Amino acid sequence: MTAPSTAPAVSGGGRWIDEWDPEDETFWKTTGEKIARRNLLFSVLSEHIGFSIWTLWSVMVLFMGPEYGLTPADKFLLTSVVTLVGAVVRVPYTFAVAVFGGRNWTIVSASLLLVPTIAAFVVMEPGTSFSTFLLVGLLAGIGGGNFASSMTNINAFFPLRQKGWALGLNAGGGNIGVPVIQLVALAVIGASGGPRVLLGIYIPLIVVAAVLAAVFMDNISSVKNDTGAAKDAARDGHTWIMSFLYVGTFGSFIGYSFAFGQVLQNQFGRTPLEAAYVTFIGPLLGSLIRPVGGRLADRYGGARITLWNFVAMAAATGVIVLASTQKSLPLFTVAFIALFVLSGLGNGSTYKMIPGIFQTKAVAKGLSGEAAAAYGRRLSGASMGLIGAVGALGGVGINLAFRQSFLSYGSGTGAFVSFLAFYALCFLVTWAVYLRRPAGSEEPATAASAAKPQLSYAEV
């Protein structure tokens, strides 16, 4: 077998890399690492702007006072539909990387962010109907898709031993778009500016992200040529188990990011400015710690970190329920921010598990070396879009739960009790599937799988 060249073969017509083997240490050290890190940098930038636009309405609702004629239930419904679209479009965005190439789709997906931003600029004024706000909010949901395509693309660039760090950094850099737009909104509100000032800041940034992706990013041909992997990933039970766990981590992060400010306003009577002073802290810390979750998972195993992270999330939620019933704003705020941090940590550890699971399955199939690595990249890359989409639906559930809780009880306490039960279920699933036995079955535990080869997922 001929050793791979130290320089990737690049075809003409749009920066296509035809030979890419990050698992080969010589290739990685001499050529691959530099290219991978460059693509990671500009992927983070585009995904960062995408997250900002996706969560745009989490801060726009803070500008919408009584003159807009919207009830708290209306606002929670608005943020729910934005989250829903962001979840749904993650599936086609994942496939788009294989069809068009990572660089090419990054250019397109970044440019598409102009549509919801300009539309919001046009309609954001008192007197606009609620249905119009819902329609424009639906458009903003496309920003949620950037995450799926970005993660699928970056997954192909890095070797398995660095995926936890790389994917954590990529996702964390994107997630931080949430607190950044909230900080910008705080500055705009503090300066007595209107929502159109905020939108005017982001329109040129979108153009910059698209141009930089065109100039500095690359496509990998092997990813482009494999469009059938999504079907195989969808048939694999681990894709759906990890989707469920990702509802508990990322679903919590994005759902709370949309809802935090509204909960502070409606349950504790905070003004828009008072809410904005606090709202950004949780998403900021949760974003910054996501790469740490990936690093810890690289070292100790993603399943172990994920398991105990759900324990901590349940404990933090219990404190929130206590603070909510006692009407203690300081305790409520501290515990809520802690829950953000833990959701970010879990984001990193769960995404580290995905490539590890499929690499383990490759070994069980008798594959080794580059063949095993290629199998792992193929299925993990395809599954990430599905997992990201289902996980983001958790954000929809959180906002709908808050909406119903406020309608029924006048506070978010009922919603937090349901979240506590869900985190306990996530703990049980993680333990039962990935840590309960020293050697689990190749497929999720079933009676039919007992005769299949035995292997352990405890290190994923």
C-alpha cells in the first residue's frame, strides 16, 4: 500500500482536496493539521454568526414592550417556532456538505442569513401583526442549520484522537454567538437604541463571514462522494440514542438561551435592561466550557463525563425549583447559570461519543487502520446532522413547556419539574446503554443482539 502524500491533491475549480488522511501521523504533522485548523477557524466564524441570527429573537422579544401587543405566551410561541425551524433544517444542511462540499455550503449558508436579518429589519416596529413576526421568525430558524453542516464538515478534517477537542471548539465557538448577540443587544438597549440598530450591526458581519469562507476554506472530495451514509446512520440505533441524550444537553442549552430573559421578565418582574444584564452570562459560560467537555471526554471517555453531567444537571434543576418556589432571584439566577454551564459541558462530551461509537463498531466489523477510520468518519459525519436536529428539538420542548407552565401556574416551576425528570431519564439511558456492562453488545441492548460480537462502549 502506497503511503499518502504529505501534501493533499487539490483539483481545480473550487479548492477540492482529493486526498485526505488525518489518521496518518506523517501527513497530519506535515500538512493536514495546518489545513484542518484553518478550516476550523473560518467554520467557527460562520457558525458563530449563524447561532447569533438563530437566537436573534431571544433578544428581539426584550425590545417588544406593551406597544407591540404581544402576551408572554405569544413570545414563547414565537421563540418556539424559531427553534423548531432551526432543528428541522439541520437535516438537509448535513446532507448539503456531501452534495456541495463543506466550503461551498459554508458560503451559501452564511449568505442565506441575510434573508431573515433584512426581513426583521423591515418589519420590526409596533403595529406589525403577530403572524408577520411568526413568519419572519421562521426565516431566522435557518441560522440553526449552520451548526449541522459545520460539525459534519469539521468532523472530516480531524483525526479521531482530536475530534473531541476540534468538535468542541467548533461547536463552542458557534454557541458563543448566542451570548454575543445578547451582549450586543444589551449595549444597544443601554444606549437607548432600537432593534434596527442591532440588525444593522449584523448585516455586514454576515457578508464578511461568507467572503472569508470563500477565500480560506476547502472541500474534501471523499465527503462529497458519499451521499448514502445518511441512510446507514438513520438505520443505526445509536444515532437515535445519542439524539435523545443530545436533547438533554444541547436542547437544554438552546432552549434556555431563548427562554432565560423571558423567565426573568415574567416570573421576577425584571425590566428588559435588567434581564439583558443577566441573560448573556449563562450562554457565554456554557459556550466557553463546551471544548472543555470535549477534552474531558477525550481523556476519560465521553460516556462517563455525560453520565455524571446529567446528575449535576438534575441537581442544579432541583435548586432552581427550590429557588422558584421561594421566590429567591439570586439563588434562581446562580442555579440557572450553573445549568447553562453543565449543558455546555455535556454538549462537548456527547459529541465526542459519536465518532467513538462508530469507530468501535468498525472494529467489531473486523475493520482496522484507515478502513476503520473511514467507516467511523462516514457514519459519524452523517449521524451528526440527525443528532443535532433532534437535539435542537429539545429547545422547542423547553419553550413550549415554559409557555404552558406560565399559562397554567403563572411561573416556570412546573416546567423545571418536568426537566428534572427528563435529566434523570437521560442518566438511566446513558448508564444502561454505554456503561452498565463491561462489554455491551454491538447494537443497543436487545434480546436479539445477544449473539453478536461483544465490545465495550465505555471508552467512547
